[in-house]
Amino acid sequence: MKRYALSRPLALAISHQVVSPARTVFDYGCGRGADVRLLRKSGVIAKGWDPYFHPEEGIIPADCVNLGYVLNVIEDPIERAATLEKAFDLAGKALIVAVRVDQALDTAAEFSDGVLTKHGSFQKLYSQEEFRKYLGDTLGRQVHMASLGIAYVFKDSEAESEYLAQLSLYRPTSFREAVRNAFSKDRTAQRYLSLTRSLGRTPLPAEFKGLARLVDRFGSIQRVERIASSLLDSDTLASAREEKRVNILTYIAMLRLQGLTPPPVRSLPDEVQADIKMLWPSYKASIEAGTDFLFDLGRPGRIEQECKQSNVGKKLPDALYIHKTAEPQLSPLLRLMILTARQIVGEIEYDLVKIALDGKKLSFLGYRNFEDVAHPELVYSVRVFLPKATYDVRNYGASQNPPILHRKETFLDPLHPRYAEFAQLSAQEEQLGLLGRPDIGTRNGWEELLNSRGLKIAGGSVVSGAGENGFER
């Protein structure tokens, strides 16, 4: 079967800029060579070797070596460790390792320290913690978890610090930034901003004739006002400086958390050097500030204080829940906590983050069709225990009565494009007295309530005439 997309380990490595056209790649155990072919097509110099499909190719060193799903199929533990060590010896900058950590083979027969599949082939299955420990113990290096079952082990410290910089210094443009950019370039919006400045407040509908056009382009009147207020904030420059400061502190804290020495300032990008010079009297002072920032994470009561003071997210007695798109609005310390958890489990798909007020636990929650279903079902929860650097997974995919969400807008940044839409549904449900019962947190309880009232959810609204179960899927 021909593959037309890179395997997940290499696709992630490209997204994290561990692999790029500036670095050579050797795929150690390349199978039929699909990844090699696709890497070459994208401009990366790549070669591969496989004992069955490409034994004629040479085993050669490269900047990055990929050992994808090879360790799983080596039965002999001594041979397995030797293969891992050989792969690391070949890597000039980084080794990418992937193993199978899913539970699909749990029912297979036990064999050696792995299992035999129904086809008779050997598979060594790992937990994430076992995988990390095995790599660290065998290679004697810091292990970076890129995702479940995917890890990077760096040989070159500069490449390692560049990877951490990608995680903390450079953030993709958020929807908040994108909508502000679009608003500031819109001619009608420019006139609206000008009038707002002259009035010292947002204009009334009667004072600005183009308001209907802005609402049509950017959402409700309330959303237009929020966007304008964010653009006219007198502290916009100070906010930008603070964002840069936080990113650099997070980068230094992540280096310290990994036991790495911050690189020489001259090895940092020019723009980062300029930011450090603007914000601190010296590079040494920035490193000291980053170290203090990391220690703040472990101070008793700090996480609880930050959660309770958060301007975004849903606050419950024991935790703060927030949608992933609102993470940039969290305090620096809470963002560092999320980044720390990602270092344990790697990159996973999720919708909400649950931050425990005790500062010891954080969960990534994945829902089925969060954006498009009025009350999405919980599919899985990945709970990370920060002090022990461990995690567990709870899967609700096959549950007959999974937890569901209500009041989706409470998890979002108010500038989210669908905030008003979600809030309108919640207000309607509140008026109908649907949100007061204690048993509506699961699908069955919610369906029972809707059916008993002859209601259903359709098109983002509550309407009369329940269907088969009164619940929009």
C-alpha cells in the first residue's frame, strides 16, 4: 500500500523544526521507504536502510536519525538496546524514536517481555513512562516527549535549545491576533476606531451608521466593542513587551526544567537578543529571572491564586477549565504549567485544559466535535501528575453514558468567533430551566431531561418536538 503522507514521527519533527531542509535525515529501518521518498519530495536530503526491503543501502550517519516503530518488533532485549544505541551513534544532532503505546494488542498472548499478535509477529508495547525511562537509561540523555510514543533525544545541545525555543519563544498567530489584524485593516472599522478615540468610548448604534456592516463582518455589537477596546488599549505597547518577557522567561525556565544550561546569547536569534537587551540589564539577569520564574511554579498556593485571578476560563472549587484557544490569555505561570505537562506527554489533540488548584495535576480533555455539537461528549482525558512526571488516560469513547459539556462559552476567550452563539444557547437553556438539575452532566441524564420536556437541540437552539432521543449528535 502506497503512502502519501509522512509518518506521524517525521511529520511532528518537521512541525517542531527538528527536521528541515537544512538537516540530513537517515531513516534507520525505513520499511519500503515511503518516508524517505516524501522527505526528498519536500526538499530534505534523506536516505534509508531496512534489513528486509532495502538491505543494499548503506547505514550512514546523518544530522537526524529516525528510528520509527523498530524497537517494538525486536524480540531480544540486548539486540533492542544495541539498535537504539547504534541509531543514536549515527545521529549528529537528534534521534527521533517512535514506539507503539496503544492498547490494541492487549488481548494478544504474552511472549518474552512483549506480545505475539494474532499473525504471529512480536510486538513490545510500552507505556509512556516506560518508554521515556528506557530511552534515558539506555542513552544517558535527556528525553523530550514529542507525543504519545514519540520522543526526541538530542546529541547537540544547540539543537536541543532550539527545539525548546520553538515551544516557548515562537507562538503561532492566535485567532485573537488574526481578528484584530483584520479589524484594524478594515476601512469601516478604522472609522469606528477613530470615532471611538474622539468620543472616549465606543459609539452608540445611532452614532455610527456603518455598525451594521461591522456586525456582519465581525459578529455581534459586543464583539465589535471588545475588538475595538483591545486595539485602543493605551497599554498595547506595554502588553507586547510583557508578552516578549514572558516568552523568554518560559524558555529559560524550560531549559532549567530539563537540566540544560542556557546557550550563549550570541547563539540566539537577533530579534531575541534585542528583546533581552530591551527587557533586562544583561543576559545573566534574564537567566536569573527565568530561574526564579520556574521556582514560582512550586510555591504553595501560587497556582490556586493564579487560577482564581484568571480573566478567562470556567472556575470550579477545585480547578480552572479553559479552551485551548484561550491559553494565551492565561497568566505566565499557568502557561508554563501547561507547557511542563506537554513535556511529559508530548503533543496530543485536546479541546480543554483542566488545571487543578493544588498545582499538582493537569488534564487534557478531548471532546467529540467540540465546535459543532451543542453539548459535546468527552472522548478521553489525559491526566498529568506533575510532581511524579507521570500520567494516566481515561477513554470514554465506548461509554454508553459519557460526560458532556454545558455552557461552552464559559471556557472560551470572549473574542472567540462563536462565543456569542454559544452564550445565546446557554441563555435559552437557562430560561427554560434546563441547567439546574444535578444529573445533566452525562449524556443519558441530559437526553432524559430533554425527552421529558418534549425538546431537542437543533441548529444551536432549543426547539420543540424531540426526535428519537432529543439530543443532537
